[in-house]
Amino acid sequence: MLHEIPFQEILQKIKELNAEKVLIQTPEGLKREAQALAEFLERKGIEVIISGDINYGACDLADREAKMLGCDVLIHLGHSYMQINLEVPTIFVPAFAKVDIVKALEKNLAEIKKLGRKIALITTVQHIRDLERAKQFLEGEGFQVFIGKGDNRVSFAGQILGCNFTAARVGEDVDGILFIGAGYFHPIGVALATKKPTLAINPYSGDSAWMDKEVEKIVRKRWGMIAKAYDAKTFGVIISTKKGQLRLGEAKRIMGLLKEHGREAQLIAMNYINPEALEGFDFDAYVVVACPRVPIDDAERWRKPVLTPPEVELLLGLREEYEFDEILGGKREKDEPFGISLKLPKR
Amino acid sequence: MLHEIPFQEILQKIKELNAEKVLIQTPEGLKREAQALAEFLERKGIEVIISGDINYGACDLADREAKMLGCDVLIHLGHSYMQINLEVPTIFVPAFAKVDIVKALEKNLAEIKKLGRKIALITTVQHIRDLERAKQFLEGEGFQVFIGKGDNRVSFAGQILGCNFTAARVGEDVDGILFIGAGYFHPIGVALATKKPTLAINPYSGDSAWMDKEVEKIVRKRWGMIAKAYDAKTFGVIISTKKGQLRLGEAKRIMGLLKEHGREAQLIAMNYINPEALEGFDFDAYVVVACPRVPIDDAERWRKPVLTPPEVELLLGLREEYEFDEILGGKREKDEPFGISLKLPKR
């Protein structure tokens, strides 16, 4: 298996909680591990239900479902804790990738040097445990390395999410940003959020890529989407019922802006936001005030224009520079442990 | 519009409840009507959110979502009340089709006569208001017509659901069953449940169809599915988190049967049950203990065998005759009104 799941430690926590019945929730990449964990726990006498719904992050927590199904505990695999009101005790089990990120840095040292000497270092939760080692390696190579603390949507210094790049804002005027991780969505967001040269290094393939071209490509596409919405009269403003994505205040702000500018707006709530489910409605355009990835990753699947909140401001002429949608949190007190982390409902 | 939605009556009920904020939930076929109702209510000063999630019936009620979104009332369009524990006051608004069912009966009188003189008459909620008129017409033509009461998953005598054919069991040895409505799923279930000749009349097209060939076709397909599961060692037993489809007891019974017969079984909970979400798991076969339509309507989309609970009994040799999966309720006291119907949470 590509990821380490600490079965014994999880069992230990379940026993400490005197729990008899647990719900396991997992992202796509850990479904086999979830199945193996379920088998292990059932052999130990724990009753287990696996959540089969596709999980998109800690923002999409199945604690309500756990409660409804009579489970004492939710085991959430693959993501670290995010500030959220829990309905049952929840064990967060981040899954760390077994891949050597320093090796990928060594291989790309020449590219990294093009960033300048003063850099901010960021990654996703899978590689967060190795970030300090990466920092030391880079310092050994003469770089001045900054790791931002981030707000309380993340659990660790240097950690970014697809909806939160606060850890990339290090409070120093760095020359550039070094992102370690797979995929371009995160580093594109960072490049847009920081306006700094951003290099992404994929620790699995060992490849590196500069984000400027990717940013240009995506921003051009998004302006095309905004243009498609210019004449739209009626907007469906979509909020999510996933608890870490519910942004009712932001949705109302966007509805207000649209109405002030002579457009009609109707609030729509959805769990799984997808264009097919909206086909039956008669809106000219949509705004997704939920996970910022939804309108961008799935843009091709929508027949109607679909915008993010900052894109509505661009549409209405209230903003000039393109910006990614971001969900910000409050102040973060301290890092979570690198291992499993138990969080209890607030009384 | 094809369906009548009584806007004024709904507003009246909302005012009686002193509600300020409502969630509207609607099946696919009434999404435009839901949008128009939202506009109407907002003009009257009511704050409205529309649920954009695809709705599959009264079993799939968004009362939890309404509560979470701070709505005082849920307006559920298109389905009549089903016995369920509510979290917010809910206004059920059945949508009656504007189509003359007696005309379709007149046209098909020769076929109906082939059923025999003593018949049971059933329909779906869309046409329920016209059922008495249909009965009178048929009695005028010399038939002896029986309308079954059904259990408390339905709201009206003579009403059947895709998961409940109790109204077709009229307590009399009828010669055959006459179903009025669109689609074959319901009358196939009835033919299997009653083992009686069943004629389906589509009031929109005016066409009629005998169910014996359809039953044969579907039963042959289902036996093929059961055969595909013969060697399966591990079963994912899927329950639904939709509150009117949650059958935990039945799922445990099926898990017990599988284990007694040397198979492994793991309980999986899902909101939107679909094969794509299960791709990441490593089960040999699945059992859907939720909406009976899911494993049958979508059979082609599953790469792994997917069975209903009665099909597991056939697989294990515990049953011989093919039977549709059915969700049964308790005793039903009285019919709901034909208009809108307000139901309050139990204290």
C-alpha cells in the first residue's frame, strides 16, 4: 500500500473511547486501506460501517451520517483536522505518502535556484511530515526558506488546501514559491494568491513545472467563462450542504451584489454540486459559493456559465485583477500531531 | 405547465406556521415549477432556498438539510407523505397530472376485458385523484373493481410506489390487475408481487402493454446477475442514508445470511448509491438494501454483480421463486387529503 494507516493506534483510540460501532470515511485513494482497516477492526470485535460516498476532504465530513447510523465514532482517513463543529468524536488519520521528497528537490536544484535565494515552501498534507527535512536540505544549499503558518482551515505550517493558500503568505517578501506535491490546482492557486513565481515539484514523478503558463491558461479560460455570463439575467447561487463548504454569508453577499446590479438571483443548496442535477432549472448562469474547485475543475461539463464569487465581482466591474476563490478560516493556535488526532464535539 | 402547484395554498400554510425561511425540494419533472414557486414566495417576502440535489421520492426527504440551513419549513413537491420522522414542519405538495385517464381506459376497453371481470385497480400518485372516476367508469362497463388500501408507505388507497405494491394486494382473488401510469417498473413489480395477469395503461400515450413479457425479460436478466455472483466471496452490503430508504435491520439480516453461508460481508452506507463511487473498493459483489430500483434500473452501469435482498436468498438457495424487493410499512390509518398536506415533527 502506498500510504501508512496506523491500524493499532486507531484501535487503541477506539478502545479509549469505549466505542463499539464506527463509521470509516475515506477519499478515493484510500478505499482499499479503508476496507482493510474495517476487516482489522471487525476481527477485534468493533462493528464497522464504511461510508461509500465519494469524499472530497475534511470539509466534507460524515459526522452527521455517523450519528444517524448510530456510530459512536467517525474515523476520517486521508485528511487532517479542519475547524468544524463535530456531532460525534472523530479520529482524523492523515495518510502520509511514502515518497522521498528530498530526492525530487535534489534532482530539480537548478530549477529551484531560478526562484531566487529567498523562498516560501509549501506542500499538501500527504508530504507535510517531510517538510522540515526539505527545508533543512534547501538551507544546506544556501536558500533562505520560509514556511507560513496558515489559518485554522489547515493543520500544519506550510500546508495548503485547494481552497486555502494562507500558508503561502509568509509575511516576508520572498523571491518565489516552491510547492511540493502532485497536480497543478494547488500551485496555480498559490501563484494567483501570491503573485510570485511559483515552481511545482512532483515528488512521485520527480518532474518540475513553472506555474506562469498554467496560470495564464486557466485565467484566460476563466475570463471566457465570465464573458459567457455577461448577458445572464438570472443566476442560481449555489451553496453546499457539506459542512466545511457551507458559506451562507458569502452567498448572501453575492446575491446582494447581483441584485444591486439588476440581475436576479436565487439561492440553491446542494450536497453534490454537478451540472446534470441542475439541467431541469431555467437559470442563465450559476455561481458556486462552495468548494472553489467545483466550477473550475468541472468547467467543461457545464452547459451554462458557472462562476466563482470573485468572478462575479469581475463580471460586475467591482474588481479588476483575476483572483482564485478561497475559503479563509480564523487564527490557528498550534499544529496538529503528525499521527492520528482525536477531536471531540463541543459541549 | 403539466402539473398544478397551488401557490396560494402553500403561501397560506407558510403564513399559518409563521415561517420566514423555507427550503423547496422537487423531483426532476417539477424543477421549473419549483423555480416559479420560489419567485412567487420571495415576492411575498418569504426567504427561499431551492434544494438542487436530485430527489428520488418522499423517502429522500431534505428535512435534515432544511434544519441545517436554518429553514423553518420544508416544501416537498411531487410526492405525497410517507411515514417518516420529520425534523422540520413539512408541506407535502403532490403534483397531479393534467391528463384524462378515463379516455385511455375507453380506448383500451377490449384489452382490459381480457383481464377478466374481477380486477384490482392501481396507479401512481400523479393520477390518484382520478382513480375513483376510473373505477366508476369500469363498473359502468360491468367490471367488479377492487382498490387496495396499501400500508403506511403510501398515502392513498390504490397508490403504489416503486418499492411498495401493497395496494395491489386487495384481499380478493381477482382475475387480473389494471395499472394506470407511465413506465414499466411499477407494473412489473406488481405482476411479480401478485402473480396475476397485469395490464399497464399509459394515460399520456394511450398505449397499453401486458406485463408478462416484461416480467420474463427482467427476471431472466436478474437470474443472469445472480449467476454472476455465484462465486463471489466478499460482498459489500449497501444501505442508504436517505431516511426513508434506511433498512439497517434488513441489511443485518442479509449480512447474517451471507456469513452463515461462508461469504464475507461488509456494511457500506451511501447517500447517492452508484457504481462509480464504489470503483475503488475490492468487493466481488454488492447487495443494495435501499431503494429496490437502484440495482435493477442501473444494472448495466455496474461492473460487479449487484443484487437485491431477495436475490441473495435465491443465490444462497433459501428461496426458489423470483420476487421483487419491496419496502413494507405499517398499518395505514386514513387517506391523506388530495391537496397539500402539512406534517409536523413529533415531539
